[in-house]
Amino acid sequence: MELFSGRPLDVSDRTEREIRVYDFLDELDICYRRLDHAPAFGSEVELCSEIEESLGARICKNLFLANRQRTKFYMLMIPEHKVFRSSDISKQAGSSRLHFAEAEYMEELIGCSPGSASVMGLINDTEHKVQLLVDEDVIKSEYVGCHPCINTSSLRIKSEDIFDKFVKATGHDFIIVHAE
């Protein structure tokens, strides 16, 4: 797998949502490395390990969550080795019991489909209906590995650029949480 700097030169075979991510990162002057690969899902451990090794960054789990009433939505970023415990994260988020949100909400609010959920999707949440929750270990890491709203590419971006520039530019804030 070959690692590239920045956007693909030829975007003719790229989705509109992926190109929007590159445009947004470029407008913010955020440097990133890109790795193109076969569709990657968290259950494909061998492929995900190969992607992380080639990328030089861990790809964190990005969980799209909702409260019971589906009136509040959350994107939780946690390291792959940590476990989502609804009661713990719900308390830290100040919300009723959180659960995985249905795919149609993910598509509608952050423009991602299951398997491609990413902090990059916040550019699509212009009404700010999604609250970002970030595990403290993700904040402390040098780099964040994430998808550009599609799971056939992965990006390596400095954590400080994600949380100090990108998230702020989307008009969102984040809550630091601790997962086990």
C-alpha cells in the first residue's frame, strides 16, 4: 500500500463527499497523508492492521450514537482496543442511555454510511445536531487515522489539527471522555 500526500490528482472516480473532505482540509491548510485501499470494515482485522501499519497511525473507532428518544446524536472517537460501555459514556456526555443510531440518521446528519463514520463527517452537520465525544487517549495521540467519509481511503492527520483547527472550523466542540 502506498501512502500519498494530500488529495488524489485524479478525482474522477472519487465520491462527492470524499472530495468535499479534501477541499475542506485544503482550505484550512491542514496537511494529511492518504492511503487508498479496499473497503475496510472493523471486523476485517488483518486488512485494518495492514492499513494502520502503512498509514503510520491508528484508526480509531468512530461510533455514531443516539439517545433513546433519538433527539440527540453523538460521534464517539475511541481507540480500537477500548470498549464502548453505554452507561459510562452516557454519564460523561450528560445524556440518557446512548445506543448505536440507525444508518439513516448517520447518512442524514454526517453524510457517512456504516463502516465509513468519521470525524470528517462533521462538515456535513451544518445544523450542529451531532455532539463529538473524544476519548482522552485519542486527544493525546500524535496522529488520528480516519476515513474521508468513505471506507476505501484513510487519512493520517495530526491530532492538534483535527481538534484545534478542523473541529473548530465545522462549528462543533467536543467533550473529552474516558472509555475502558
